[in-house]
Amino acid sequence: MINLADFRGDWESIRKILPALIAKYEEEIKEAPNRLSIRGKTGPEAQKEQCSWPIHYGLLKAEVNKLLRYLEARETQVRGERTKWYIESYPREHSERARDKLIDHEPVYVQMRELYLEVEELKEKLSAVCDAFDRRGFALRDWTALKVHEITDLTI
């Protein structure tokens, strides 16, 4: 969905597309329950889906991880810039702890932190979807084993 190499060093361009990008990931996550459902599908249909959807969501998770690492680097850069400003330009000397507290309340840092937390939430949601597909795979394996052994008097 995103190739950060296209935006290398251009934070403003990434920041502009980030809301739309997050919305696309959220839409994919909303579709997950329908894709996870086995109800109303034949065994072969469910098995075919089990091959493709986990890969799709795994790739989305990898993209979000990449974006999260990029935001971590950007957040570190913002913190470094603000620390440098407090050391070199601020008229009063501050202890390291006081400097950190001041930076934690700077609007530019708070915005970066909020973006980071939003993308981290996406990562957690995609991890949950990937885990759910793993459990779905186990359920399909068990269903297949029942079918192979022709145990027909069980209700699933």
C-alpha cells in the first residue's frame, strides 16, 4: 500500500497521506470478520480462502510495522531537535529530567506521539486478525480430519 522509499526524507508528504492510509487499513480490518467466517461456506471454499487471506493480512501487518518503525525514527528526531533547542537556545539551564518533561508537553512532540500510538493500535488490530486466521486454520484442519474419518454424527 505504501512504499516509504518514495517519500524518503519527505515527512510532510507522508503526513499528508497518513490519514487516508490509516483509513484504508481500518477498512481492511473491518472486513476481517466476514473473511474469517466459515459459516455458509463449503469446506473447499474455506480451505482456498485460508491460503490467501492470512497472507494478505500478514502483508498489511508488515507494512504497518514498517510505518511504525518510521514513525519511531521520526519521533526520535523530533525529540532530538527539541532537546538541542533547549540546550543551545533556551536562556535557562534545565536538568535532563526537566528538559524531558518540557519536551513531552511540546505540541509537535505530542502530535508525533499521537500518530505513533494510532499506528501502533493498527498493528495490534492486525496482529489480532492474523492470530484469528491461525485459529481458523486449526478449526479447518480439525474439520478436515472429521471429514476424512467420516464422523458424521457430530454437530459443529
